Amino acid sequence: MLIKEYLNAKYGVTRATTLLACEARAFGIAYPPKNGWLQKFGDIEITSDMAQRLRSALEASGKQSAAAGVRVLDVAWIELKKTPGANDPDFLNSKAWKRVRLQALNKHGRKCQCCGSSPATGAVLNVDHVLPRRLFPQLALHLDNLQVLCCDCNEGKGNWDMTDVRPAVEATGTR
């Protein structure tokens, strides 16, 4: 389930444009959200660990619309359980990861953003989490947290390093 699908189901509309502060925290969205937040974050897949954080936050909220969010999660729970958490061993084999990985390859091009090598030069490409998923699981499926690296650059960076090798314009999203 995508964030926009959750919000649409919660509010019973075809294009929800609002969310609670507790939902924003669970999704890793700054609150109050800035213009364009739905376009930027709406296509993020809700993982089971994200859904659990969201459920806890909604239950503690006490707001009327939070109860509607819990009902949506209850209906979607069987499907959400199939999406492994960011630190689960099966994460890199999940449909959600494969979908966002392809989006990153299409967005950033099929070459290493650090050294410029590509499959044409014999490189094996990886999609790297700028902020490691073990430390920032809520960003594991955020397209803006991904960069394309060749196998050698990715292994050199490791999951402890938070170096962003994307060009400054691309990394910030400003032009």
C-alpha cells in the first residue's frame, strides 16, 4: 500500500491532501508538510514496520481521524505484513524495494554516480541508501535517499558511511 492509497482510503476520497502530525512522523515527512509533499512522498510503499509505527502513533493520537487510519491499517494488514521491514533479510528481495530500485535507476541513469562506470564498461550497478537503512529504516523506500553506485564504490562506501555522491542539484531536488 502506498502512502497516497492509505490517505485516500482513510479520507474516502480520490486525492487526499492532508495528514496528521503523527502520520507524518511515521512516514518520515516533515510536519507541517511543504507544498508538493504528496507528489514527493505519495508513491512510497508502507512497510510492515512503518505500519506498526503508524498504528502506535494513531492509537496514541486521540484524534477522530486517527481512528479511521487504524481501520484502514486493519483492512490492509495482511498485505502490509508481506512487505518486509527495512532491516529484514528479505527486504532486498521485496516487490516494494525492486519497484523503488528501478525508479532510482531510471531517475539517476544507469551509471555509477561516483566514478561514472556503467554496465557497458563492465560494472555491476547497485542502488545505495545514502542514509543507511539500518539507521534510518523509515527512509528505506524513499527515492530521494537513493543513489546509483557500481559494486566497487558501493562496497567502499559501506553501510556506515553517509556520503551523498549525487550532484548537488540532483541531491537537493532544486534546479
